[in-house]
Amino acid sequence: MAGQWDSFTKRLIGMRPEQYARWLMPNATLISTLDIELKAQHFFADALIKVLLCDQPALMHVELQTYEDPTMGKRMLEYNILAEHQYELPTCSFVIHLRKRRVDKAPYVRRFVDGGITHRFHFRVVKLWEVTAQSIVDLGWDGLLPLLPLTKGGKRPEMVQIMIDRLAGENGDKDLLALAEMLGGLAFTKESEKVWFKRRFAMFQDIMKDSWVYQEIVQESEERGLAKGLQAQRRVIVNIVRNRFPELEELASQHVAYMNDLDALSLLTVSVASAPDVDALRKLLNDSIKS
């Protein structure tokens, strides 16, 4: 699930980078967005935004965080150093915490074995639950609206309706609308709340099905389902071999680990179960590996 959230949060900022730049650093002017892969370690930031501030080019590094991470300060330091090194621009790092939980305070301090400070890194922290919903609404920026239910007062029906009306209206964005429904799941956690929230989006399902968000969810769900099916079928084969001819269990495990065709695994299951003796099964497995 973490991989899926990472994909969505990266896309959320990337869809309206100028709005996030102005929200987090009001005097900055967007120049461009940059490749989020920090190549030295193949780290991927959520967003890297090149801006103009005080007539100087600079870089904004932004992370959207959904869970408690005791290594957050260390990660932010690493991202910041890599980004500044890669793009040779002064870099300011922001972490936007989406859910209320314990948050490590800035600055992040790293000490040497004798207690002396080796690094003192300042990054900026946004606790979304402390940001008022009205302040987001007043900005009038659609890219921030999917965050609305996670803000202070953002779960109120009138705020949810404002979010939906703006994103589903004539000039709305179906991708942002789909993201709003998904991120709302972080705010509406009780069963009664979930039902109410989903009803607000029910009439827009056909619209959202064309969005990349919906399509990515479907694709990842199918991939997870296939992966679970393959894993289960591999276990069945290995269990059959273990019960019938335990001396071939390791050979069977090695073989099925490389099989990614569910139909082929199903056929092999039948063959393994009906093999008359250990020699026949060994030949069956070896022939299958060669093919």
C-alpha cells in the first residue's frame, strides 16, 4: 500500500506545482518542476520544484507523509543534500503531515559518538490538521482541495461539498476529484463516515473512471490479486511435493519460484499430484525447467 500512496502523493503535487509553491513559500514564483529521482542513491522525492525567490533561483523539496516515521529528519536531510548537489541550487525542504500523529520536530540534530553535533538540519513542517479548511478554500486553488478533509474543520459537510462542487464542476478536474475521494479515506475512518463520504461521490463515479487515479487503482489491485494467486498456487505445488516426495521439495520450490503463468501452474499442480513415483516427478520438474 505504501507504494500506491507514494505514487498518488507524487502526482498530487505534480499536477499543480505552482499552487503548492505559492502555498508553502508565498513570495516564490514557479520556474519549473524537476526530475524527482535523486540519482546518487536512486531516492525519489515527492516533489522538487524550481522557483524564483528574492530574484534568485532556488529549489523546494516537498514530502507528503501519511504515517509516523522516526527517521523522518534523517530522510529529509539526505533528500536535501542530494537535491542540492544534483541541481546545484539552494534547497528548502518541507514535510506535509497528512494525519494527526507524533511529529519529529525540526531541526534534525545528528551527534558524534562523543556527543558533539555533526549536523543541525532545519526543515519546515506543515501539520495539516492545524491548517484551517477555510484558509485552503479562500486560496481558490483546486490543486490543494483534495487535502481539504484532512484540515482543521475540513470534514464538515459544507466543506466537503465545496470541494466536490469545485472539482466536479464545469471547470473541474476529474483526476483531482478522484484523488479527493481517495485522500478523504484518511480522514473518514468510521464506518458511518465512510458511507456518508462515498455517497457524496456516487454520482461522479462514471466521470472518475476515466481518470488516471482510478485506472491506476484498478491496475494495482489486479496486479496484487495476480501476485496473491501465483503465490498461493506455488504453495499448493510445493505442499503436494512435500507430502508425496519430500526429497524433491527443494527442486519444486526452485522451479515454481520462476513461474508467473497461473494457467501453467494449475496444469503443473495436476501433473505433480498424479505423478506415479519420485523418478517420474523429478523428470516432470526437470523437463518443465528446461522448457
